[in-house]
Amino acid sequence: MKIAMLVWDMSIGGGTQRQALELSRYLTDSGFEVKLYCVYLNQKKCHPELIGKVDIIGLNNDSSFKKRNLLLSNICGPFLFWREERLISKRIVAIMDNDFDLLNCHDHFAFAPAVLYKKCHDVPVVWMMNDIPNYYDPRFKYGGLKGLLYKLLKLVRGELFRQWWEVSLINKIDRVVVLDNKISDLAGRHLGKEAIVIRSGADTEIFSPPTPKTLGQGRINILANGIFFIWRRHEDLISAVKILKDINYKVHVNIIGEDSTDRQYARRIKSLIDTYGLQEEVNLLGAVSQDRLVAEYQFADVFVFPNYPQTWGLAVFEAMACGTPVIVSTGCGAAEVLTDGENALLIPFKNPGSIAEAIERLAKDNELWERLSRNGREFVLRNVRWDLYGKKMAELFNIEVDHISRRG
């Protein structure tokens, strides 16, 4: 079977990008022929340890091309970006081979060229919907006067027209795959699409614990990881650090994540750090290499994932694979599969006090810390691996291609 992967942006090293690369590698090793197409490509920033192992074709690797399109989207308005998106989609289809058996798109914008290709070649499209589109996403819902003004702005800027166009494309997609049950429910409610849940994985050989993995003494080392977006809720973790510092706990936090994706949110976080006087306790590392990421997971005493609302949460399982106990918000998909007190500590979302209490609990209870460290890695080894994700996706691809063949 010949499969085309489509990802809009391969110039950053996020979870979507890792997911597409890991799946491409698994399918290739399993005998599939795979090519990955993208609009933006930067092989130095997008998981360089993986990207060289995949046959990848980028439409443009000029950063000014990406900046121009971001300008169209954020300033000039969705209508103009819609025109640009259609042109880009046509350009992607023009450079694609004509004999693919199936298309697999991995983010919001990538389904546009996939559906266009389907119209020309009548092949099934499987959309890996890591996040529901913004207009249905609870992270972008506002009430009252703010909600009314937001809807008016969407109308004036042409966003409602673009939304109508995107929904018409989504209706032509053959199969939707999601990472957790929350997004599956949203897909059914808002898109009218029955979505199958297939959870992505972690590389348990690369993400592994040091020997020995023990709780540090004297200072609690905390880690958070995620490209900067408002739903990361880093402010909750920083507020928890302030609580702990005020009761004389020695704590240090490293926050990993590219901050250029949402500069306004990044400024808010930096301002909060200054306001609380936590310049010595909180360190923003920005984007890091995979080797540095693994080292940070291994070094940390606790990994905190306060995100809300958040689909899945690959970083949670990478930390667990490294033997690091995790504190996870119930507002993320990862919490669906975890057991409080057995392989994680689950906390209410948007609650800095609960984060502080959970960190203090782990610092005081070495037996609990060791249980979460041990059980967390064992859980990932059994349930959250890339080969399991790849196997389930391959089975789905075979079903969809067979369905199209029988239909023909």
C-alpha cells in the first residue's frame, strides 16, 4: 500500500510532528510505501533525530513564506488566508504522486489538500484530528459581551465563511481518528463524525529512566513541557511554586517549549514570574534538543501537566517512561487512562493549590514517589508505545482501502 502523509507545518518539533514521523517510520518498516508532504519544513527544528528517516517533501522551507502566511491569517483576516490556503493546497497536490492508495492528514489545515487530492483520484482520507477546529474548541468559547464581540469580529473578518468551507471539506473525509474520548465526543456533537480513538505512543527506549532513579534531596526539581499556548496553564504551575516558596519549600521549575507560537501568552508568563519574584525558581528553556529533553525528564523529581483543556498529552507519557512521577490535570485526555495514586496524581484543572499540595505530598512520601515512578513506566511499556499506535493505524488503513476497493 502506498500512503501519503500530510502535515501542514514541519518547521517545529511538536507532538503532531513527532506522531506523523513515528507513524511514517513504523509503516515503512512494516512494508508500506510512505511519503510525507508538508507546507513548511525545517529539518533542524523538527525532530532531526527522526526526520532524516522519512521520505519527506516540503513545499517551502523559507521562513519568510511562513511569516507571510501568519500575517495573512492573524492581521489581514481569515478570508485572505482562505484564498492563500486554497492556492497552497493546489500546489501540494501538484507535487504529489498520482498513485497513492490512501491519504493520512495529521492536523487541522492538512485536510484541505487531502480532500482536494481525493476529488482528483478517489482515494480514502483518514484524518488524525489531534485537536478539534477552533470554532468548536471549548478553549475558544466566550460568553456574554466578549462572546458577542468575538462572533461579530469573526463575521467581519470572514472567519464564518472560512468555517463553512472547512466544514464542507470535513464532510468529505472518510474516517476521523482522535486521541481521547473527549475529542471523540466533540467530533460527534459538532462535526457529525463518528471518531475512532487510537492513542499515540512514546519511545520507551529513548525515554527511559536513569539508573538509579531516586527522589532528590533538599530541593524539588519540577518540569513542564509544551509549545506555548494558552491551554498549557503554566500560570497555575507558577502560582503553585509561589505557594510552596511561601511555606519555605525549595523548588525549581524548568519549562520547556517554543514560545514564538503565542508571544502574548509567553509575555504573560514572564510577567507573572517577575511579579511573584520567582526569577531564581523558574527557568524558561525554550525549545530543546531530544537529548536535552530526555535529560530534563530524567533529572526532574516531578513532571507537572496542568493543561486545560488539552487533548491527550504525549509529554505526560514521555515523563512516565523516564520514571518521573507525574501530576496531571483532569482537564486533559491523558487523565482518562491514568489511575490516581497508582501511576499518577490527578488534580482538578485551573487549581494551583492542588498542584502545590500534590508536589508537597510527593516530597514528603518517598514510598508514593517510588510507586508512581515504577508503575508509571510499567504502564507506558504496556499501553503507550509507538508500535501499538502504528499497528492500529495500519489496520484501519487496510480497512479503508479495502472498503474503497469493494465500492469500486
